[in-house]
Amino acid sequence: MDTAKLKIMAIIAAVVTAAVAFYYVRGVEASKPVETTAIEAAVTIPEGTQIQPEMLKEVSIYAVDLLPSAARTAEELVGQYAATDIYPDEQISTSKVSDESASSSAKSFSYKIPEGMRTVTISIDPTTSVAGMLQVGDHVDILATYTREETKETEEGAQAASEVVTKFIADSVEIAALDQTIVRDNAPDNGQDGTAEEEKTFTTVTMFVTPELAKAIVWQNQNGSLVLTLRSPDEKENPDHEDFTTASLEDF
């Protein structure tokens, strides 16, 4: 074999060797795990705690170990509230934080109470609650029936007397909750006409009232009886109402 052929074969062998080495190195590089950053808790972060920078740490991990929705930067978490307990060295998923504290979230009924108002809850039955047709958000007038004690002057002198009285004690009171239901409930009907509001029987009603009216309702609930009358949402006026007694029947 002449020298020229040997040189050509040597060059070819060198090229092949170089190509094999090149692709081998590329394969090794490609097989190396890719690194990325993640944010972990540096301390225990109790549920409801507003997250501060010192509670977090940035760590380098393999991409395959990164949890779904895991925060990649501290800025994603600082100022948020922990929606559940978060423990040291735990990757913090954005699903575990909220932009509002638990106390101010929609889960807290107290934040639904209008300023200056209170809630009061009474027991109800179909007779006192418009046959179960009340809905959260409806407005009702409240009728109270009780025995009124008074003194009457007669020929024999002052004598104690009593009469049963029915009177309106409140107008346009908003229904806040029925039992523990605080939203309107729409459900499929078993009838033939599609869907309708599901009928439910409730045992308690919670209303938004002023502090003074709350006292009156509690007293009346203990010493007399209460009936709720449903108002039309279009009615805005609150007319004056006179007390109704046995004598009032003569006007009918």
C-alpha cells in the first residue's frame, strides 16, 4: 500500500474518531440534569401569615424536581398570605398562597356584615317564614305579637288589664343566611319544566339588623312570637303601621 493511501486512511480515521468523540460529548452534556431555581420556606409559615422576604430562601435544584406551580422568585410570594401551613425546606407552590388573609376572605361571614349592623338569628317554621319561600338577600318586615299589660281606670278604681297586640317592629330587614346557607341555591328540578330553584326547609334565619333592633328581636323571640312577611323588591317606602288589637277587628 503506497504512502498516499495510508495518509488518506489516516485522515478518514481521524475524522471518524473526532465525529464519534464530538457526538459522545454532546450526548453526555445532554444527559446532564438541567438546573433551575425554586423558592423554599426558610421557616415554618403558619396558615394566614403574610409572607415576608426573610421567611423565604432561593435554592438551586434540578428541573425535574421542580413542583408544578412552584414559585421561581420571591417576588411571587412576598406580601401574599399562606393558605395552609408551609414547612421549612418545602417548595412553595403558588396554589398555597392567597392575596387575602383567611380572616378577610370570602370564607369569613363577618366581612359580609354592613358597617354599623349586626346579625341576629331566630328559629323559624313554615308559618313564621313565608312557607319556606325565603331566599338569602330577600327583605322582610317583622311582625311581633305579645301581651301588653296596662292599667285602666274604672269606677272601682285602677285595675290591671292586658291585651294581645300585633305590631310591626321592623321594615325591610335583609335576610343574611338561612341555616348555614349564605348563597342562593339553584338546582335541577325533578319536574318536567327544566330547572327551578330547589325547595328547602330551613330551621333558622339570620338577618342584618341594627344593634337596637337586635335587642328588640331577642326580647320578642323570648316573650312573644315573631312572623316574617316577605316584601316586594320594588317596594322602597316604609308606611306607618298602627298596633293591631282585638278592637282593631271592628274596622274590618
